[in-house]
Amino acid sequence: MGETITFWVLAVVSVSAALGLVLSRRAVYCALMLGVVMLSLAVLYAVQDAPFLAAVQIVVYTGAVMMLFLFVLMLVGVDSSDSLVETIKGQRFWAIVAGAGFAVLLGLAVGNAVLSPPAGLLGATQTAGGNVPALAQLIFTRHVFAFEVASALLITAALAAMVLTHRERLTEKPTQRALARARFLTGGSVVLPGPGVYARHNANDMPALLPDGSVSELSVNRVIARHDVEDERFPDDPKLAEAIKQAVEEESK
Amino acid sequence: MEPAEKIIQHAGGVIGVSWLMIALPLLGAAILLLGGRRTDRWGHLLGVAMSLASFVVAVLAFVELIGLPEAQRRRGVELFQFIPGMVDMGVLIDPLSISFALLITGVGSLIHIYSIGYMSHDPARRRFFAYLNLFVAAMLLLVLADNYVGLYVGWEGVGLASYLLIGFWQQKPSAATAAQKAFIVNRVGDFGLAIGIFVIWTTFGSVAYGPVFGAAGGADQGVLTVIGLLLLLGACGKSAQVPLQSWLLDAMEGPTPVSALIHAATMVTAGVYLVVRSGAIFELAPTAQLVVTIVGVVTLLAGAIIGTAKDDIKKGLAGSTMSQIGYMMLAAGLGPAGYAFAIAHLITHGFFKANLFLGAGSIMHAMNDEVDMRKYGGLRKFLPVTFATFFIGYLAIIGFPLLSGYFTKDGIIETAMHHSAILGWLAVVGAGITGFYMSRMVFMTFFGEKRWADDAHPHESPAVMTWPLIILSVGSIFLGGYLILGNTFMQFLAPAVGRPAELPVFHFFSVPGLATLALVAVGAAFAWMKYGRAQVPVVAPRGSFLTTFARRDLYGDAINESLFMRPGQWATRFAVFFDNRGIDGLVNGLAAMIGGTSGRLRRIQTGFARSYALSILFGAAVVAGALLLVGNL
Amino acid sequence: MPWLSTLIAVPVLGAVGVALLPKGNDKLAKQLALVVSLVVLALTLVMAVQFSPRGTRFQFDETYEWIPRFGVHFGLAVDGIALVLIVLSAVLVPIVVLASWHDADGTGADAPPKRSVKTYFALLLVLEAMMIGVFAATDIFLFYVFFEAMLIPMYFMIGSYGGAQRSYAAVKFLLYSLFGGLLMLVAVIGLYVIAEKNTFMFPELIGAITDPTTQKWLFAGFFIAFAVKAPLWPFHTWLPDAAAQAPAGAAVLLVGVLDKVGTYGMLRFCLELFPDAAKFFTPLVLVLAVVGIVYGAIVAIGQTDMKRLIAYTSISHFGFIALGVFAMSQNAATGATLYMVNHGFSTGALFLIAGFLIYRRGSNYIADYGGVQKVAPILAGTFLVAGLSGLALPGLSSFVSEFMVLIGSFQTYPVPATIATAGVVLAAIYILWMYKRVANGPTTEAVAGMKDLNGREKWVIAPLIALIIALGFYPKPLLDVINPAVDKTLANVTVTEFTPAVPVADQKGAGE
Amino acid sequence: MTTHYLVLSALLFAIGAVGVLVRRNAIVVFMCVELMLNACNLAFVTFARQHGNLDGQIIAFFVMVVAAAEVVVGLAIIVTIFRTRRSASVDDANLLKY
């Protein structure tokens, strides 16, 4: 009975989280949703006599893999939320049809199979003295070769990640002196404030002006603008203030 | 009919080496053609020598042949295997072939000699003699071969020589076209001859004369008729008989000795030779024989009518040649009774027509190569020898009593009359027309006032040209009487072609003979009134419908053009179009279709990984579905 | 002595030698190629003399295991038919080498950019080896390998050294041939599998297929390949393009020898391996052949390009050959085999002389010529002789073969033979009209300075003309070799013996 | 009960697949792939229990290992692509077409 309740609760949670993963626009939310699904699954593993896997699921997936995902998200830019407008004609429709069809087919297959009540793992683990020793026995005897190969794979993958993300420096690293020279040679004598710092102009949150003096909507940083609106901190220039408000309004639509 | 004698294999003697008759001129031609410019100086002499040598061999073979008893006068000489199992090449010397050989080499040599003078100013004289020698060799092969394939080889060989000689002045487009036309029209005839040979082979399993004629009696009459008609088609092509007559008039583009030798005396008579030689087949196929006579009569009238309207002296003579060969063909279609007359007329015609043509050549030689008789006139004073010989030829051809043509043509008319009155009377009418157009020619050329251009200075030709004329005129006077009177020639030919049940007797005063003479006289008188006494306009008057009809060669060319040439051109254009657009278009279209399809299919590869993933999912779904289905079945 | 392997090896080694010469030795490359091809010719003639027509069918037999698992052998041997075709190839190659002396130099008016000269001659020698191999192969798989491998050198010769549209022509040639070749491959494999003899050796496969339906399918596979190769109407459209674009020498080998593989294959494989199917398909093939004869001739008349015209005449001639092969008559088949040889010589001569003309005038178009006979009489004269051989004038070699084909087919199929004979009239039109437009009439300005044949060119043409005339009068040596081979070939097809309706009692005796 | 687990697994798998197909952000696509892998793992674990045999768990374990390796390499690739193209959209990487 306990298992049934657990299952139904977690099934609902995991399916909704999965749907959330697919539907949410922000990649960070997606990552969180995925985390939820993984945790739910970890519990389900535990319920199904796989305590070791449950632990590994939490450690490896929610611990390592998810962290990696979030890390890359940060690297790529958290603010970039996806547009969910489909650009390939018919892709979404057919994807849903195929997905639903596939799910129905799998469901039918499962339904078709006449299943006896589960045998349970008690018999398999009893002799070894528990789930973990039983798994260990199998992994280090029968599947030792696969295990070694898997470890080689992991090392290779680690190397690959390093090689792929490594950027070969083609030129000498510019010194501060060289950078300063370059800046002045191009005519920009004013030292502009760094991004993310509030400053009267040139600032990240300050909209840029187009050649005709109007405000470029595109130049408004949505994240900072939202904070500006929430905290009612507007620049003195009414034109700029208006632009920031508009950007936030559009964002919330 | 008596069956022809068997062929007896011969070895030794002159007959044993009679192939030299063919080989010598062939060698001459080869030397002259391969020798190039080196032989320019003495090439013409070599040509004449080879022709004369051939003549000598022919005479010696003739002497040897008549030394044999009559029943053994068909001598075969085996030469070599041409196509193993099918054709053994050999020479057949019998009265028929030796008559031809004598005519070809004799008249041929005279024309060779004449050509020395006639072609003396031509830079390509050597080549001319090479071609003449080639012709003589091919013609001799035609008549001497002992089988149909050998005859066919010679048959096409003379066609080649004729092509080369008509187109001798090939830089003239008209000459080149005429040569081409002659060859192609001849090929149509050859088509018939070839099929005829095929039928002979499939019927008898042999193409040699002896075996074929020996077995002819056992063959179905229908098959024999087919063979006869096919051979006749070949004969029509070579002998310019209706409906394949159109090339002969154009062939006059060649040098005049060529017209004399090939297109009057020898080659064009090959059709008559073929019909007479195949007598054993024709005699068993009366329908074919009837068609032969009809073709003969139609052509003798058509040729004569064409002859009446021609102002070009050579074309006039060409029309007359057609007409005379029509007589021979008529006679050849009459069976053994006519063969002797056909061949006799062929021989006498060879003499007087060569005489006339060479005379015409002599006139042209004197008149800056002018051929339009309206620009002649009164030439008898300037060209006395030519006039004399031409006049003898003229008298011979119109059948003036006691000259050659009188005996041979009368013989034909009488035999035809005996056979069928309609044929006979039509032949008589033809003779009358002959009287008209030949008289017209003589009057326009030699009588009346001079109408030639100021820069023409008529002069008699050199001796090398006049002596052949004189020799030919002697033949034109006496040969006919010698051959016909007492049936000399018929008796001589009998071993080869058989003889009729009763020998004809020559009547000097028969009804057809007198009628012929009367009609000829009327024709000549009419010609005198129009062209002798009256002024001949220099430019031809328009003339009536009939005149135009005759001038345009009875619309023969027009018929050929509208029936064959234009549809042919249309078919050619269509075929080329069909090949380029139809077949090749189909192929290229297929290629373009495949290219286009793959170009469109290529678009499926959008490069979007998600599209590919979608198709993978679909595939997976299909596989899953299939598994489910199979599992449930 | 392994004659046939030697004959294949010598040109291959020669080709390697020519190709390995250092750059800039063009003249040496040509001389070496000529010497090698002459050596091959000499060897071939020595071999041909040792051939005994009345001996066993396949002579100079050599068989080595190649792929034992599938029973594939490197099997070489010749019968009379193959022998004369090998002699034809061996005779033509030195002539082509000599004729192509400047073809690859790129000095002609509309010549392609200069390309490697030695490669051209190396390709020629490779092609020679392939041609000898394809005729000598007794293993069907080996035959197939040579059959396809032949395409490669020819493809490069057309594609790299041809006229303005060379790449179109080369690709078309290759695709057509591959299409046929692949169908044949299917049939070859099918034959192997169905025959269940575990061998590809031709003599052992004779009579192996008895089921009529199977025979028909396999026959179709082989026949289409050969019909494309030959080429038979309506598979012919690649030939005019390929022949017109190929350099003259390559065109000679293409039409003179390569295409013969098609008709040779019909005679050797289609008839003997599938006799019943051959009989079944005979009416169809005869129709194609006769249509090809007349159609090829008519289209040839309408051509404006000299080389295309000659190519179309060949299509007409291949119709005659196919007619002879499938007429199921001994005379016709012998004639067809002789025709293959004679056609090689006469069309070869025509192509070469056309090549000389084009080299001088720089144009393929007939309309650009006129009055050549006046300025270059020898050139025009040889052109005429070659042309007359093309129209089967008696006394020239083609006549004998055409006559035998026609008379032989007339024995069995009179109507097609009669229509085919009409092609003879058309032949006169296309040859003479072309000759008239090129050589006769007033000399045009562009032709006025044309030089007559030089010494090298005379040496090219003289042997061909000599062969054409000699074989025209005395074809017996060839016929003696071909006849027994054809007899044995047709022995498997159960040809009804030819019996005349009114047999002559005794061929010779009638006179004695 | 097993059936329920399996149906859940199928459902998650299908949702993941649809996600792969409809999302353009490469990272999200990757997450959906992980979801699919996890769905499979669930099925394996369920089967292990059903058959009373640890092989299912073993393979699930290996799947996790491989998935980890895959994530590492995949994310590295995404980073490199992002670095050169300033975009993580899978649709932008469509040069391999036609």
C-alpha cells in the first residue's frame, strides 16, 4: 500500500515535472524540473529494491550531471530564455503525434504483456548479503570487463571535454599596455565603465540612443530593467525611463 | 527451245588465260592510280596498251573458240574460291561473252585512242585513262564471270567507273551531282539484282550459271517470275530503262569519250546482257518476259520522244541510246528468236552510237565544248571527216537500207511483229521518231547557216581522233549485214543462248520493213522542213505542251523528285529530329528527370537535427508498431 | 608459350613504361607506344599462323585459378571468331598510334588544351590489352571484367582529349555502357547461381540452363548489354556523341573494336548459352536490326557533322551484323563475323581520313569543306575508297561480308533481308553525298591551301586500303578461319540445315 | 504494479522524446535526452524486480555511467559551438544540409 501511494504521488510529480521540463521557457527552470524528475526516480528506485541505484542516481545525476548542466547554463547565459515559437513547419504537430503514438504503442505493448506478480529481488540479493554486495559481486566478476571499459570511457570523456573546451591561444596575450594603446589608437579616449555597474551613461542598464536620438529598445537589458522597475529607480531622462518601462511591460506579456 | 550447251571446263590455250583480259586493264588502272604524277607522261599510252592487249587476248580467245566444235563452245575456267562454299570465281567463255568481250575491248580501244586526242589538254588525263581501264576491267568481269556474284561485282564495278568518269570534271557541281545520281539510281537497280541473286541462291543453292540454268526447269514458275522481274529491275537501272532512266541524260556531264564508251556502247547494254544471259530463267517465266518487252517498248518510245526535244547534242544522243536499248530489251524479251537480234543490234549500236558520240565529241572539240545544236549549223564544210562519219552513223541508226542498223533493227521489229502486233507497230513508230530526231540533229549541226559565236573557230580534229571515227563508220556500214544475213550471228550464238525452232529468213521487202522505211522517211522529211530548210532560232522557242513534256524528259525527274526525293528529304529531317529529340531526348529527359528528382529530394536534408530526430522517432514508432503487430499475429 | 597472356601483358607493360617516362619525352613516348603495338602485332600474327582452323575449337588454352571459391578462372583461349577480332585489334592499334601522333598535342584549331601526351598513348596501350583480353576470355566473369574495364581508358580518351563537348559525350558513353554492363553482371551472377556448376568457364556452361523462362531472362540481361555496346537501335544515341567528340584515333578503336564486343558477345554468349531464348527473341532482334539499318542510314543522310555521319553509318552497319548473327544461318553468321573485321578496317579508314581532314580544316562540319579533291587528290581518293568500302562496293572488303549476311539471312528470313538490302541504296546516298560535299565542286577558299597527305599519314592509310582491297577480292583466308568456328557455335543452336528448293544436282558436275 | 512503472517509464520517455523534438536550446534538448535515459533506467530497474534478477540494475548502472560521459562530452561540444556561433540553438547548426 505504501508503495502504491508513493508511486502515484511520484508518478504525478515526475510526469508534471517532465512536462514542465518540456514546456518551460527558461533553461534554468528546465534544469530544476529535471532535478525533480531525477529525485522522484531515485525514490522509485529505492522503492523497487534498488537502494544502490537510488544513491547513485542522487549522487551522479542530481549531484554531478545537474551541476554540470547548470554550470554550462551559466556559461552560456542564464538570461537567454527560449522562444517557443516553432520555426520548422509542422515539427511540433508531428512531434506530438509521433511522441503520443509512441507512448500509446509502448503502453499497449506493456498492457499486452501478461505479467505475473514481480518476483522480487530478495532471492537474488540474499546470498550476497544485500543489494550493494550483490551488485558488487556481479560488476566485479561477470561484468568486470564492461566496468573497465566504462571507466576508460569516463576518462576519455573527461579528456575530450578538456580538449574540446580548450582554446588555443594564437597570439601573444595582450598586456595592459597593449590594450590601452589599442583603445587610444581607435580614438575612444573615454574609459567606459564596466558592464553591470550603475553609471550615469554608458551603463549597462542605460538604453542606447539611435542616431536620430530615439531610444533603442533592443539595448535595454531586460533583467536589470525589471529590477529598475520593481525598485522604481528610473533615470532622470524621461525618454530613457519610458523605454525601460516599456521593455519590462513587453517582457511580462 | 533447245537447251543451251553444257559448260566444259577448259585448261590451257588462250581461253585458259582469258582472265588476262580482265587483269591487264585492272593492272593498268592500278599502276596509273598508284603511280601518281610520275606516270603522267606515259600514262595514256599505258592505258591504250592495256586495252589493246586485252583486245588481242579477246581476239585470240575468239579464234580458239570458233576452232572448237559447236557443241563445245562453252568453256569455263576456274580461277579461285571467292566465298568458300558459295562462290567459286571463274571465267565463262562462250559465244555470248566473247561477243561482248570483243565489242568492249574493240570499241573500248578505239575510244582509248580517241581520248588521247580529246583529253590532250586536260591536266588529269592520266587519271582519265586509269578510270577507263578500270571500266574496261569491270565490264569484262561483268560479261566473262561464270556466276551471278561475279557479274554483280563487275556490275557495280562499272557503276563505280561510270560514277568516276561522269564526275571526272568534279569541280563542276553539275557533274558531281550527275555522277552521284547515276550511282544512286543504279544502286536501286542493283538492289533488285542483289535480291534476284538471293532468290536464285535460296532456290538453287548455287549462283553459278551452269548449275542454275541446268536446274531452272525444276523450279516453280512463280519463283522464276520473281527472279526474272528482280533481274529486270537490275537491268533497268544499268540500261537506263523506264522507270530508272533518269540518270542517263544527266550522265552526259562526263567527257564525251565516256559517253561513247560507257553510256552508249557498252555499260548501258549490260542490262540486255543480263536478260539474254538469264534466258534460261526468263524463258520459263512468260510473265517476266512480257514485262521485259513492255519495258523495252515503253523505253524505246520514251527515249525517242526525249530525243526529239533536246538541243544539247549529247543529250539528244543519250535519248536515242535509251531508245535503242529499248529495242534490244524488247528483242531480249522475245526469247531465243530475239536474242540474236538483241545482241546483234547491241553490237552494231555499239559501233554507230560510239561513232555518233565520238563525232559529237569531235564537234565539241572544234566548237569550244559548245553542246547546244542551235549554236551549230553549217559545220559540214569545216569538219568534213567528222561530217562523213557522223552521217554514216546517222544513216545506220535510222535504218537506211543495207547499213548495219537496217538489218538489226528490222530484225527486231519483224520478230516483235511476229510475236505481237502491238509491240511490233509501236516499235515501228519508234523507228519513225528516230528518223525525225536524228535527222533534226544532223540538219541542225551540219546544214543550214552558221549560228555559232564569233570566237569559235571550227577545225577538223587530229588524226588520233578521226581514225577511230573512220574505223567505227566502217563497222557501222557493214557489220549489220554480215551478222544478220544468213543468220550468221544466230548460229554463232546458239551454243550459248539456244536457237528458235525455225530460223528466220531476212526479207528485204516485208510489210513492217517498208512501213518502217516510210515512217523514217516521213520523219526525216519533217525534220528537213523544220530544221533543214527553215531558219533555226538560236534561242529555243517556248514550244507546245508536248515539246515541254519531251524537253523535261517526260517529267521523269519531276516524278522522281516528288515521289522519292522530297519524301526522302522529309523522312531524313524527321528521322534526324526524332533521333535528337525523340530517342536522345528520351534518354536525356530521363537523365534530367533523375537529376531533377534528386535535386528535389535533396531538399529533405534540411540540416535541422530536429527534423532528423523526428524521422528517427517515426521510424522507431513504426518498428514498435510492427513488432506489436507481429507479436499479436 | 602462353600466347594470349603475353599478348595482354606486353601492351600493359608497354603502357606502364610509357606512363613512367619522365616529363617532356613526348616523342619518345609515341615511339615507344608504336614499337610496343608493333611487337603485339607481330606476336599476334605469329600466333595466328599457328592457329589451325580444323583443330579443336578453342586453342592456345590457358586457365589459371583466380577466385577458387566462386570458380572464377583466368581463362584465355581463342577460336576462329575471337582470333580474327584479336588480329583486327592488333592491326588497328599501331595504325591508330601512328595516326594519333599529334592528336594529343593540342595543336589543331579547335583542339583542347594541351594535355599529357604520354598518358594518351599509355591509355591506348591499356585499351589494346583490354580488347585482346575481352575477345580471348573464356571465363564469363573474366569477360565481364574486361568488358567493363575497357570503358575506363576509353572514358579518359574521350573525356580528356576529345572535342568541345567531350565531357558530355564521355559521361553519356560511360553511363550507357555501365547500364548495360550492370544488367549483364546480374545475368552473369544469375547464370552462375542457376547453373550450379560452380564455374564461370564458358565451355562448361553451354547447355547448363534448360528452363526456357530462365533462359529468356538471362538472355535479356546479356543481350541488352551487348545491344548497348554494339550499339543496336534504339540504344545507339551515345555512339554519335562519343564518336564525334573522341579524337579520331580513339573513335576508330571505339567503333572499330570496342563496339564489336557487343556483336561478338551476341554471337558467342547469347546464341550458345541460351539457344532457345535466342530463337524466341529472334524476331524482335531482327526487327531492331532492320530498323537500325534503315534508320541509321536515313539519319546519317541528314547529318551535317562528318564524324557523326560516320557514326550513324556504323549504326546501320551494326544492324547488318546483328541481322547476320541472329539470322540463324551459317552463311549469315560467317558473314557477320567477317563484317566485324571488315567494318573495323573500312570505318577505321573513314574515321582516320575524316580526322586528317578535320585536323587540316579545323571543322567537323561538312559544309565547311568543298573541292578537296582538287587540292588534295590523295586525301580525297583514299576518302572515296574508304567510303566506297563503307557502302559495300564489290571488290572492297565490306561487300563480301554484307553479301554473305544478306544472302544468309535471305535463306531464313527473306523479308527482313530484303528491307536490309534497301539499306544498300541508302548507303550510296550518305557516302556519296558526303563525298560530293567534301571533295567535289569548286574549291572553297578555306580549303584552298589544304595540304595533301604527308608521309606518316600515307603509312597510316596505306595498310588499311591494302587490306580493304585484298580482303575484297580474296577473303578466303579469313573465311577459312571463321567458318569452322561459326559451325561449332551454331551447332548448339540447332539451326535448320539450308536446303535449296531445287537443289543443283552437283555443283561442279553440271559442266563436266 | 510493474505495469504501472512501465507505463510511467514509457510516458516519461515519450515526453523526453517530444522535448528533444520541439526544444531548440541545445542544453534543454540535452536535458530531455537525459530524461529519456532515466525513463529507460526506470524500466530496467522495474524489470530487474519483475524477474528477480540483478542484471537490470547492472545495466541501469552502466547507462548512468555512459550518460555521465555523454553529458560531459556533449556539454563540451555545446560550449565550443556556443563560443564560435554565440548561440546554443540546435537549428543554427544546420550547415550539413542539401
